[in-house]
Amino acid sequence: MEDCVLINGGKRLEGETTVQGSKNAGLPLIAAAVNLGGVRVLKNIPRISDVFDFLKILSFYNVKSTFVDNELKIDSTELRNPSEADFEKIISLSTKIRSSTYLLGAVLTKLKYLRLPKPGGCKLGTRPIDIHLSALVTLGGRVKEEHDYYIIELENLVEKDIDFRYPSVGATINTLLVAINGKKSIIIKNTALEPEVNAVIEYLNKSGKSVERIKNNIRISPSERNKNIDFKNPSDRIVMGDLLLSAIATKGELTIKGVNPIEIKALIRKITKSPCNLYINNDKIIYSPHCVLHGIIKTDPYPSFPTDLQAQYASAMLASGGSGQIVERVFGSRFEYAKQLELFGGNLKISNRRLSIYKSCLHSATVQATDLRCGAALVIAGLSVNGYTRINNLHIIDRGYEDIVKMYNNLGADLKRIE
């Protein structure tokens, strides 16, 4: 069966658009809703395969979910551990997504015992979860590693402060979701600053918990309150960046509405180093042609340039006729997409964690999405060149993009899904 998107490229993106709900906030918000218990409603949750796979995993823990458009109702009133047969299915599903690690924050404090499958997701180099597990041990947990899962027990929560050796988003959220069940204050130091973490903090506080961010530390104070509120998932800042970079690649004119531009401040700062027309008006980004991307970017945790946008930036740099370098300082293996951009005629060179990009003349190609953000980068390249581009492995793009074909076609592009 074919699994690809066909792009008839060379068309300028034009118009106004909004941005889907955040993938990287939506998944931990689901975990938080399960942790809080009862029947909860989350709004603006993207209908993407990572969300559906995580909900399927949770269903084996007897968590019921109902989607109506982008409103998700989650019922965890009868939470329980899965059967042996169901756990085998959980392991299979967990090889597909990284977010299976949020099982820890979602169910551990209620069930006291969890077999946590080793996570899958995009192959971006070594991505251990030792920071998650080390924090859990500090909080009184016991961890035993098996071949393809961990056995985790937490009979009694121990209220101790934690100092992360690296500001991991997933570890910050999982530790936070465990710690809110304590009876004494806990401080988590050197936490991730990403907006997705702050979305979870906002949800917990509006639900009656007491979580305070103090620069890169988080203080959790005990609270018995647990209000049932509807909560809106914020817009996806990576998709926001994709749209802006797509406009640059196609020499288009675009207004992106209902967003928080501060969340992609590092990207905007790089773009505006080149002469261009980019305006920010409250929750709008207005861009008009045209910009040639040059220079060096270095990825790092937020608020630095996001690793999840560097592939798309490389693609837009090539399409705009620019040149420069990308230094990857988050993941050890994130330049697989460069081999695919070379099929478009891109002139690139990889040296360890540095990608050099030289001025190139791009053309249409048949390419493979090797990971989620690679897929987004290839779409940007395909939009920018004349002729038909075929991108295989569309299901990888579907992991994080609600309907990438519709998103771009609404702006004047010509994409067709082939399944």
C-alpha cells in the first residue's frame, strides 16, 4: 500500500491561517488529566497518530476517551493495571512513540506499580530516560530493568528535592506529576523551561494544585484541592515555525493568527537578521517576501533555537538561496534528513554535530521521511521547487501534524495524500 504525499511545487503560500494544538503539550496534558483523576476535558488537542497511540495505550489501563472534533474527554475513574496479554500490546505500541514515557506521570502514583515499556519514537541518537528514573528513585521509587521494559514501584512518596543534570522536558513533567501527590514541599532544580512544561503547570494550578516556577526551578507545595476544569491546549510552536519557514521557502505572504510569537523568538531573531518584512501584532505573525537565510544556528533547550526546527530551517535556507551552518547540541543523530535534501540537489556536508549548507539549485525529487521533523523539512523543500515531489512514509509525518495536506492546500499549495 502506498503511504506518501505528492506535492506539485513552486506555488507561493499566501493567506491567513491558524495553528493546530500542540503535540508536545497535548500529550503530557493527557497524562496530567489521568493523574488528576475522574472525568476531564481537554480542548484543542490535535488529532494526530501520536495522540491516538497514547490514548490506545491508556485504554489498556481502563482509561476511556472520547474525541469530538478537537475536544477530548478522558475518564480514568476505573484505572487499573493491564492484563498480561494487553501489556504485550502496550509494548508493541510503545515502540512507535516517545510519549509512552508519560505513563509514569499518568498512572504510577495511583497504581503504585508500573511496567514501563522502553520508548520508541524518532531515531535521533541515544535518548535514555535515566533522568526520569533517577528522580523517581529519589522520590522513593524502586526501579528494575528488564529486556524491553522497566518495573517501577512507588509505595510511599518521599518528599526530597531533586536537581536534574540536564533540563529534560519529559523528566520535568513526569517528576512534577509524581510530586504533586506529596504531603510536603518539593523543589525540582534545573528543570526544562519549554512552554509545554508551563502549559502543564498552568493546568495543574487551575485544577487546584500549587506549583510555582522560580526561574529554572519548580516548587511543588502540598494541596488537597482538585477542581475539575476544562483546559485549552496551546498552539503548536513547531508548526508555527514550519509555516513561517514555508513562507520563506516559497517567497510567500502569510499571516499566522492566534499564536504566541514569543515561543519561537529564537527563530524570529534568526530570520530577521536577513532583510525581510516580518511584523508581530499581539497574537499574529505577519510575513511578506522575501528573505534569504544565512548564518549559523546552534540548537539548545528553550529559549535557545529548538532542535525540532533545525531540519525545517535547513530546508528553508536551501530554498531561499542561502548558506550557513547548523550545530546540533541536543540529539546525537539528527542530520539524517540531510541525505534526503541532497536528493533535491542540496549541497550539504556533515561533520560530527555540524551541518554545513551551501548555496544550491533545488529540483523536485522522490524522498523518504525518516523522522517527524525530517518529513516536515522535506515538505518545505517540495513546496519550494517546480515539478512533482513525492515524500514516502507519510505516516511518520502524521505522528505530529493533524493534516499537513489540508494545512498547506488552504494556503494555495497543491498537495495530495496517497494511501
